[in-house]
Amino acid sequence: MATIRDVAKKAGVSVTTVSRALNGYSDVSEKTREKIKMIAKELNYSPSLLARSLVMKKTKTIGLLVSGLRIEGSKDNFTFEVLCGVNDCAGELGYELVLISTDSKKQQEKTYNQLCKERKVEGVILQGIKTDDPYLDEVLKSDIPCILIDIPIESDSVGYVTTDNKGGAETAVEHLLNLGHKHIAMINGHSQAFVSRERLAGYQAALNCISFNESYVVNGAFLEDTAERETTKLLKAYPEISALFCASDLMAMGQ
């Protein structure tokens, strides 16, 4: 297997020049950089990621931290689509992606910073974390760059991405109203999810034209089986219900 010294010898430059060229430093001319890249490819030279991270003090690694990742949710494509999107984008930018799965038990054993430092990630994307999760407070106090999915909280090192959960829920319920339904129930997720609060608000806003019945709202915990069980109990108690608005695709599958 070729070494960096082999590349340097064939290119007629120093080992330092090869290293700086392959690591994108601007003090190497573009002509020299392309020559070194071509020789490295020709010799099938692959730089050590560990050595590169020590030299550049960067690991080029992003962590995708997912809370509550369980087999019960495997039918829900949302997490998979997010994972694929993050992986594709990270690859295009020259970053590696590390999946970090956590739950309440693991969070008692290791802090957020410990998890991140053990995996040597430069930044983190968080999905599935609850609004009352102790990790959330740690995230806001940490200096590790982080993006939250569906939790609109910001700090100097934290940003977020989300969708119009309230507007989407309102549109869905309005569609049911336009079809003539008057008794519309909601299968929500749980109170510790920001999206649940927003989708409930959208559901209530759409029902302004008729009366809102709090008894028509139950939590399905974003799980298929739980949603099926809660819906069965709801329909037995209120047989007049003619339509359901589910706060997730997975819970809708349980109907």
C-alpha cells in the first residue's frame, strides 16, 4: 500500500506539501494540488482519517443523534428519510455521518457532551428528543454546534429546522370539514413533543366553526399499536365520530 512518502517522491515535493495539498490548504498552487491528487489516485493512496484529524484538528464527522429509535417505529419512513438526506448532504460536503441512538436509560449513564466527544463529532443533528428531555438543556449549554429537528429553540451554537405543523394540521382538518364531517377526533402523539402541541393547535383552530370536544383527543405516543388501542377505546365511547385526524403516518396505520 502506498504511503504519503511515495506520493511525495513521485511528485517531486515534500511530504508536507502533499499533506497540505490533499487537506485543501490555500498555500499550495492549484497546478501542484491537481498533480498530487492525480499521483495519489494513481498510487491508490488513501490518507489516514485519524492522522488527518490530528493535523487539521477536525474530524469531518457529523453525529445524527436520534432519541427513542425502536423497532416499533420501523414503518415510519420519516426517520429513514432524514437519515438519507443528512447522509447524502454530508457526503457531498466531504463529511462522515455517525448515527448515535439514545434513550432515557443511556442519558442517565452518559452526558450529551460525553456522547459527542467519544465519537469525535464536529456537530450534531438531533431528532426525536422530547421538550422535557434533560439532554435539551445540555444541548443549549454546550458549545458543540447543533441543529434540532422540530424543536424551535436557538442559542449561539444551536439552530433548528421545522415545518408548519400547525398550518398542516389545520388544512387536514378543514378538508374533513369540507367533506361534511362534524365529529372529528384527533390521535395525537404525546405532550412532550413540540409537533404534538402545534398539530393540536391546528386541529383546534380548524374546529372554530364548530365546537371543540376535548374528549375527542387521545394520545397514540407516535406508535402504531398504541394508536390502534386508543382509537378503539375512543370509538367505543363516542360512536358518533365519523373521521380521524392522526398526528403521524405511523399512527394512521394503526386505524
